[in-house]
Amino acid sequence: MNRRLLLSCGLLTGALLFTVIELLLAKPAQGQPGAYLLLGLTGGALPVLLTLLLRPLLRRRENRHDA
Amino acid sequence: MMPELAIVHPALLLLATAVLVAAVPWPAIRRLPLLMAPLTLMLLWLVQPGHNLVWLGLELHWLQPSALGRLFASAFVLALWGTSLYGLTSLRRHELAAAWGYAAGALIVCFSGDWLCLLCGWELMAVASTLIILSGRQPDSDKAGMRYLLIHLAGGVLLLSGVATLAASGQSLLFGPLTPATTAYWLILAGVLVNTGAPPLGFWVADAYPQASAAGMVILSALTTKTAVFVLLSAFAGEPLLIAIGLYLCLYGTLYALLADDLRRLLAYSIIHQVGFMVVAAGIGSPAAINGAAAQAFAHIAYKMTLVMAAGVLLQQLGQCRASTLPALARQLPLTSGCVLVAAAASLGLPLTAGFVSKTLLVGSAAASSWPWLETALLLSSAAVVFNAGIRFPALALFGAGPTQPQTVPPLTRLNGNVRLALLGSALLCLLPGWWPQLFCRLLPFAEPRQPYSLPAVLHQLQLVLIAGLVCLLSWPFLRPAAGYSLDWNTLFARLFQLWQRLLDSQRQLGRYLWQLLTSSQVRSFMFLFRTHGPHGILARSWPTGSLALWVALLLASYIVLYNLKTRSLWQFFCTSFGLGC
């Protein structure tokens, strides 16, 4: 649990750090600073939400396996 | 190189090796492919267009090398080299020969100048890859192999029908862009799309690949789908339908990879996801997009080969690679772990890897296309890589993130030298294009004016991956792998076939019922006749003479009555008969 928290903090710090560097050194993407943060967030959250929604329909926990 | 050798088709070297490996029973022959692969690689960059062959009145352009074909063929030969090295001790002789035949088919496709030669290579690939799956020694290899063969034969029939329609309509059979919206165009496109894993038959990728052996899956993951992408890029570039199909593949691959428990199945879905990118690029169709797709195909072959090799190591060490039961093996397998991390970084498109170069080119081409929203769609899809090859696979395979309880680590055997070398080589291949992007871009089919590396590009990619990684980490408790199976298109097809079977059964039952009805009525009528006319029937009995005379008299009387009734009225009959005088 602690390891996951630590990793999460590291990832968030890294992402924010790169956004700050982008703001300072480079032109913001698509005219908006942090646009890629939003894209990464959406690109990450969308599959999670879809999977949680569709898993009851698409996955069966029976005594038969994938392989 | 001798000028004579410059017109030898590189596929001939592969076919000759396949025949030698299959025919010669010496154990040392297994090392021959390791020597032949670099020779073939060299030859395919030196080979010149060959003389056309005339066969049955048809002019066959069997050797027409192009920049795109050379790049794809190089990636295929590198994958074959990696497979031969990785499976030096584990691949059976006929399996190794099938792998070489399979690669020969892919090279025939890459260098064919007309649709007929392409079709020959296509079918050779279908048959050889089926042999690889059938040799998989997995629980469901036989059935999966037959399903795979059926689907690919169906795709081959579509392709053949398209080529036949093309020939019948008097159009050129030369391999290249086709006249859009013709019957031949749609038939050939459908045949090619079957091999990309497009719906509705795309389930074959995740159905068949995990049923191959550890080394067999390495070559399978590299060839079939990418050969189809090569044909799409060469003949169907700019077809808008491909954009929709590509985006579907991205979504489908991501979603099903998240549901998968078997790691090799997860990688199969990841292949579909990555092929989706290339199909979208084929739909865009601009030179930049074709460059991006070609670069992506090369990078994808490199990192998927590494990941599939790592999954194969787990399969060979533990006998299974079910994520929900795997312990943390990173410490026991340090070299495999290092190579997996490199390949995962390449799949995420991190800087200094092949994935960064290919994704930058691909996304850049989408931004410059007529559909600017595609850039956003591809970036979203790129972020979703964390859920398959990027973070999920390494976490499940090596860090024991699948089971809820820590699992005990079983004793592992030391990896063979050839396996370690193959892993290292493929991991290096994931890095080289990222280290020397200019050199890599020179291999692409069109001159690439853009620089893959720029400060904004690096910063954007890092932001995208880190934040998507954070989402992946936070959502982990909800998305733990669990034993079971996923309902895919094959479930729908299975239901349809069951329905069809039920219809056939009911038709058979109806036929049986009607037959029984007919035979029983025949039997009943025979029984009736038998009862009446048989030896004990009423008509066969012996009758007393008096009774017979009575019956004859009664018959005569009834005849007289009927005759009179016919000629006269009832009243006249009574009068004349009984003498009433009226």
C-alpha cells in the first residue's frame, strides 16, 4: 500500500514537473498548458470506466479459463 | 555482392532453409537459420527488381522491391532471427521449418509486384502459421489451429475472389493502389482486413496466438498482422473506412487486454491495439502517415517480440502464465526483467526508444491530416498503452501485482544462453531507433522532414505517460486480473453455429418423424390388408354355402332395388313390385 502511494506521488510529481518545464521552456501544446495532462488523464480513465461498466457483460468467472 | 545474387528472391533463401531444416535430421541443422537470417537481411537490401516470369499466359512480377517492402521485410527477418535463436533448443524441427516457411511467405508478399504473387505468399503464410499453432503443445492448440486455418482460408478466398474480379474486369493485376469502390477493391480489402484482426473475425489473434509454443508465438506476433498492414499501406492508403476500423481496434485491444488473465492473451490483445494505430495511419494515407505506420510496425515488432519472449520464459519456467497466480519473479529473472522494462518503455513511447520515434511520427501525421481530431484520438489511445504492454504486463509478469495474496516463488532453472541472447538482442532493437532516429528515418519509404526529437515532444510524451501511469496505479485494486474467460466475437459466432446446429438437428428430427409417420402408415395399411385378406382375414375364411347364397341373393336384391330406383320413382317401384295396381 505504501509502495503504491509512493509511486503515485512520484508519478504525479513527475507529470506536474514536466508541465512546469513545458510552461517555462516550451510553447504549450495545442495552445493550452497542461493539455497533455488532461489527455493522459482521459486516456487513462476512459478504459478503466469502460472496463468497469462492461466487465459484468464481457467477463465470465466460470471453471473455464482463457488459455 | 555478385550481380547474379542481386536478383535472387530473399524468400528463396528462407524456403531453402525451411526445406533443409525439415529434411535433414542432423541436430546441427538447427544452427543453420542463425547463419541464414543475416544473409537474408543483407540480401533484401541489395536485391534488385527481377525479370518477370510468364506462367499460364500471365506475367508474374515476382520480385519488385520497394522501400516500404524492404523495411517490413527487414523487421520480419529480424523477428525470424530472434525466434530461431530463442527457440534454438525448444522449437521442434518441423516447427522451425514452418516458421521459416511462414517468413518466406511474408517476404513474397513484401516483394511481390502483382496480386497473384502476393496471393501465393499470403496462402503460404496461412498454412505455415497454422502448422506453428498446431505444434503449440498447449491444451487447446488443435482446436485453435483449426479455427485459425478456417478464418485465414476465408480471408484467402475473399482475396482470391477480389483478384479474380480484378482480372475479369480487365484491370491491371499489378500490386498497388486499386480503383476505389469497385467490387474487387472491397473484396481484396475485406480479405486483407481479416489478417489485421478487424471485426468481426478479429478474435483469431487472441484465440490462436496464446496456443502456440513459447517460441512459436514470437514469430506469429510479428508477421501476419504486420503483413496485412503492409498491404493496406501499399494498396489502400487513404481509405477513410480504415480510420474507423483502426480506432475500433485500439479500443477493443485496450478493453480486452484489461480483462485478460493469461499474459500471452493480454499481449495478443495488445498487438491488436497497436495494429489499430497502423490501420488508422493507413486510413490517413499521407506520406507522413505511411512513414509513421512503417516506423510503428518496426518498433512494435521489436518490443512485442521482447515481451512475448518474456512471457514464454514464464510459460517454460512455471508451465503457465496466468496473471492472477504469478508470484514476483523480478529478482529471480533479472535479465528478463530488464529486457521487459526496456520493451515496456518502448511501447509507452518513452524518449530514447523506438516507440518514441514511431509515435511522434504517427501522431504528427494525424495532426497534419484532414481529420485533426485524430491526433487527440491517437494520443488517448497512446495513453491507454499503460493498461496492456506498458505498465500492466510488467507489473503482472514480474512484480506479482496480480494475486491479492503474496505467492511463493517456485525454484527456477537458469535460462539458456540462446534465450538470454535473444532477449538482449530484441531489447537492443527496441532502443536503437530511439538512439539514432536520423538513421532510422532514412530507412522509411518517404523522406521525413520532421525531427522526432524536440523539447515539446519529449515533455508532452512524458506528461502523457506519467499521468496515465498514475491512473493505472490508482485503479489497480479495481482491475485485478481474475480467472475466467471473456466473451468475444467468437462467443457470438459459437452461439450462431450452435443455433445453426440446432436448426440442422431439428430438421433432421422432423425428417425422422415424417419418415416414421410414413413407414408406420404403410405398416398400418399393410396390417389392415393383412387382417382382411391374410390367412386369418375375414375374406379368407371358409364360408357355408347357405350363407354365401344369402349374400348373393342380398347383392342381387340390392342391385334390383338400385336399378329400379335409377329408372323409376320409389312409389312406382313399390306398386309394380308388390302388385298394388296403382
